[in-house]
Amino acid sequence: MKTPIIIDTDPGIDDIVAITAALFSKELDVKLITTIGGNVGIENTTRNALDLLTFLGKDIPVAKGAGEPLVSKPRTATHVHGTTGVGEYRFEAQANAALLSEENAIVAMKNHIVESPEPVTLVPIGPLTNIALLFKTFPETLDNIEEIVLMGGAAAGGNATPVAEFNIFADPHAARIVFDTAIPIVMCGLDVTRLTSITYEDVEKLKGMGQAGEMVYDMLDYYKHTYSDGKVTIHDLCTIFYVTRPDLFTVERANIKVVTEGEAAGCTITNFTDDGNVSVCVGADVAEFRKEFISVFEGIF
Ligand code: RIB
Ligand code: CA
């Protein structure tokens, strides 16, 4: 039985890798992809999602979500992902516009969740604005969500600021709403994403691995420019591998409090406690994770 998932995303180069891994996983049934403004603006993230699905030949619906955070001013990460969001890569084919839903992301998620015969796993890999709006607008969806497996936060450190990770920093008010919801959450934060960085040698292997491998190689070759230690961190990929291979990860339970204002805005204050509602990924089998990364591209075109 495949796990039904909805991916909420701001592609974004690491999002592209995560979505590709999900689409070709034998364990996952990607029901819907919703887009959010984050790494780049909503028009670019939505176009990148449509371009990727067209390139990979996958007829998955895409629904466009929020272009701005609930309260904070919009922030992007063009310095990491380039102005389009996919580095210097250009998808040649015209995107299949028929994949773009007429429904807004919140309505599309609500419809897929309430109509699903199986509880749905939500996989947010961008700012949490859409997820917060979903819970506030359609609280009945909480009854048919298995868990949320998100990329965001950190028990220690940050990348947007010294104490805040980008996805949380971009919309801390939305993140507080999500983490304050009594629902099982798996936090794939910087603590684990930084452990599971991929080496430049791993990236080079993609060159001979078909069109999907070449596409991801080109994007990661650009993405390398913001890294210096011979590795690249594909943050969002951790969420997909957590759903398909939870055995790769070590988790500790915690309660998370999100700081929404001031110098520490976006900080995920992590109180480790056995009765916490959040499973924080604190460790991973890095060698196996790297093998899993390469295996994504084996046997696809
Ligand atoms: O901090 C890393 C996160 O911010 C990733 O999801 C990346 O795509 C950006 O959205
Ligand atoms: Ca992302």
C-alpha cells in the first residue's frame, strides 16, 4: 500500500530533488503538489513545479498557494537558488498548463484530504503559510492527516539568521500555528539535513544517469556555489527519505515553540521531552542516505 502524500513546496533546487525522488518512489502516491512563495516568488515556484512535472512526464495536479507570509514581509533565497529558482537550468519543453488546478492550494488540499480513503501525509518543504491557512480555514482536515513531515527549523543554529532556519524565518506566525496544532509532526531540521549532505563525487555520478540525472546534476552544480566543504545539503530530500526510509533516521520527541517577533524571529525553541508532539530528527545513517540518493536516479529516464 503506497503512502498518499501532498507536497507543499517552493522550488527551489533542493525541492526539485525531493519532488523527483517522491515521484519515482515505489512507496509514495503523490496526490497533489501545492506551491508557496519562498526560495523565489510564487509565480516562479509554480512554474518550476509545472516545468518539472512536464519534464518528468508525471500528471500530478499543481495548485498555487500563498505568495506572501501571514504577517512578515516576503523574503526569498535567490542568492542560493538563482533568480528563477532552478539556478541556470532551463526546462526546454512548454509546461503542461493543464496540470495547474483552478482551485487555490488551500481548497485543493482540503478536497484531497477530506476525500481520501486513507489518512494523508503532508510534506511541507517551504514556508508553512499554506499549511497554517489550511488548518485555520478547514480544521476538519486534521481528522484525516496521518502526520506532517516537514523540512524546517533546527534544535540548534540557523541559516537565515544565527538562530532561525529559512522556512520558519520566512513565516514564523504560520510555523507557530502549525507546531501548536495537536498533530504528529516530524521535523527534518538543519540538525539532520546538515548531517546528510551529499558529496561532490556523489553529484558527479548523476551525469551519466539519464535525463533526470542530468537535470539534477546541472542544478546541483549551480547549487554548489553556496557550499564550500565539498558537499551540498539537499535539505528537502530528508523529508521524502523519512517517509520512505524512516529506519535511516534517529528521532527524539520534543515540544517546539516558535519565536515570531524580534531578533530571534523564526527560532524553533526545542524542548526535548518524551511527551512532545514533535519527532525531531537528530541523526541519520549518512552512508545509506547517500546510496538512497543515487538510487533515485537508477532506472529512471
Ligand atoms: O533552509 C532550507 C529550506 O529553505 C529548504 O526548504 C530550501 O528549499 C529553502 O526553502
Ligand atoms: Ca524548499
